[in-house]
Amino acid sequence: MLYSILPDGGSRTDAEQENVFSTYPDTDTLSPATTRQDHILEELAASLIGNNVDVSAFLTQIGQSLLLNRAFFVQLHGGRANRARKTEWCDTQTVPLTQEALTSTAFSEILRHLELHTEICLDGATKQQRNTELHNNVLQCFTSHSVYMVALAAPNKSLLGLLGIAVDHANRRWQEDECRFIRTVAHMLAQHLEGGRIAEEARLRQRQLVQADKMASLGILVSGVAHEINNPNLFIMSNADILAEVWQNVQPLLDTHCEEQGDIPIAGTSYLALRTEIPELCAGILEGAEHIKRIVQELRDYVRECPAELSEPVDVNAVVKSANVLLSSMIKKSTTQFHVHAQPNIPKILGNSSRLEQVVINLVQNACQALHSKESAITITTRYETIANVVIIEVCDEGMGIVEDALPHITDPFYTTKRESGGTGLGLSISSTIINEHEGMLEFNSVPGKGTTARVILPVRHDHPAHKVT
């Protein structure tokens, strides 16, 4: 009995199986398959229904039943070659595929061909196929002259991966029943991957909703705490002003008393010693209270629910300054080498200052957490590039850096290398979304052991008043 996976996860019986292969490109009704191929398809269908697929075992069966040198499955994430993951069977005489081959320009060209044509069929016995660009790309990646590959495509035509078979000897021709068999397996795997992708997206949305609810609750909590801090702080500011004024009024009287009767002992010291210190103490109290007031206001602005429209003229220098105020304590604990190089008179961009501040906060937090010691530096730079007409914010750190394998994933939702220390993996994902909303780009360059540079690139629109400099 042959099975085919239905969208709801069920299966077709023999009677319902008649037109299953017509759903895949270039496939008509199924020609009589070998008993071995029937058995493989039946096992694959059953394992897909049970969501317990051992792709490696199926590739082994395919490779041995068709007398191949290699059978391979490459799954793509986001349609990108630099995020390809391969599963492979090959005989003892064949060198396994390398990760370098899957990240090569030749493999990218193969993917482009599959996106257009859904399959690649190269026979070693077909001489006119030799030395073409496609043949050379295949030979470079798979070291085989006879290769048959089928694209695994989602309903929206995006590329999920590829399934392929290969032999090394030059006289092998691919038979139609072999090609149909591989197309059928590819179609079943594509349906399974698409179903898994939809389920994962649903789980992801659920986790994002939970996290968004937590952030909303945190915003309410922060607003309440900010209010509770602000009230006593107003008393401190008011009373510090009164104390400073009182001291200013009594000081001439105390000066006269000291001239006539000598110094006055006060709190274990003398009036003359405190004469210049008291005004400084009052000024320090006022300065500290003003700092608390600024932080409270920044917290209120940060958690304030803001409209989704990106129509606000934004000064990126002000955004950076505001973010640094909120992170001042973390910065002081993390490094003694914190530098800001802000180009003056940068054109304003069109956007949302609160959301951009969220991006800068996240980038600076990551930089602080990446440092080896307090002597390691963090540098924030802002500048306007006239030719490209973009504003750039760079956050550079001299921290541990990001390993090459992790770099393509750091903006993926819930991807984190700091889960043990409480990382959620949402910071850079949300930051990337915010920058995309602003029609900008978020780039990362990193050298493990030396540091990371995060670069935010935001376009300036000349047709809007936001372009005016301040």
C-alpha cells in the first residue's frame, strides 16, 4: 500500500492515491514502482504521519536500492545557502559533502537553477551536458558526473531544500521510474517540512504573545515604580533648594560670629571647615535628584505606549543620549572605556524615537555583556553619509565576539547563547524587525576574541521636513 501525506496530517488509501503524483511538477500518474521503492514510500509515509522521520535511514535505503554512490537531502532555512543543513548517505568510496561546498558560489547557483526549473537532471552519458556552467557547478559541489536533484518547494514557491542522488561512473542514465520515485519522496518531505514550518510559526507567535504580555505588564509595573520614585524625589529637590537658601541666609551671621567669638563646632567638625562644603553638599543633592528625575522620565517615555506610525522626525544623537542615560549604571559597571562620537548636525530621519531607542539599548546591553573586563572598550559612533543619504549608528565593543556559525542566526527569534543567564533571544530579533520597519538595515561584523560591530543604517528622506538639521 502506498500513502501520501494530507495537509491535515492524515493519509490516503490505495483508492485515494490515484492522483497523488499529479500534485508535483512534471509528474503524471505513477508508473509501476519496484517492490523496494514501494516499501520505502510506505515506511516514509508512516513515519511522516507519526512525525518520527529518520531521513538518514531513508537515504541509506534509497542509495542501496538504486545502487548509488550518494543520496543526499539539504534543508534550507529562510531559503539561504549559508544556513543549509545536510543529511547524507554515501558509499565507502565516496567523499562526503563538505560544509564549504554548501556555502560556495557554485551551490548558490545550483539553488537559483532549482528555483526556476524545480529539478536538475545530469547524465554522465549525455556528452552535450559536459562542461556547461551548471555541470561544472554540480561537479564542484558533488564531485559526480551523474546527478539528479529535485527542489522541495513550499506552496508560495519558496525553496525549502533539495533531494538528490548521484553516481560517479559516466555511463549511468537516470530512468524515468527512478526520477518519479525521487520526485515523490521530495514531494512528501516538502509537505512535511511545510507542515512543520507552519506549526513552528504558530508556536513562535504564541511565545511572542506571551513575551509581549510580559513586556506590557512590565511597562505597567515600571510606570508605577517611576511614579512612586518621583514623588519622594520631588520632596528631596524642593527641600534641597530650601536648605541651600537657608544656608545662604545664615552664612553672613555665622561669619560675623566667627570673626567676633571664634570658630563654631558643628557635627564633630567646625563651621570654617563646613563653610564651603555645605553649598557643595546641597548642590550634589540637587544634581542627584535631577539625575533621578531624568531617569524616571526616560523610563516613562520608554514604556509609554506609542503609535505604530513612523512619522516622527528623529534625531539619532538624542536617541543615543537618551539610551545612555537609562543604561548609565550598567555601562559604569561594565567598562571604564565608554566613548561616544556623535557627528553634529546630523539630518533627522523619519521614524519612531522610542522604538529606535529600544534598538540602541539592546545593542549597548549586548556590548556590555560581551566584554572580558572593565578595560575593554565600547564606542558608539553616529554619522551621516551624504552619497548614500543614510544615517548610521555603530556600536563597537572589544568583547568576546560571535563565532562564525552563530552570526547568521543572531536575529532569529529566540536564538540566544545566553539562555543560562536569562537571555530570551528576542532582543536582536525585535531590533531587526524595528529597523526593517524603518526601511533600514541592521548589520553585524565580528571577530571571535576581538569584538563585534553592530551597524544600524537608516535612510534619510529629502522630501520630508525630518531632513532638516538641528
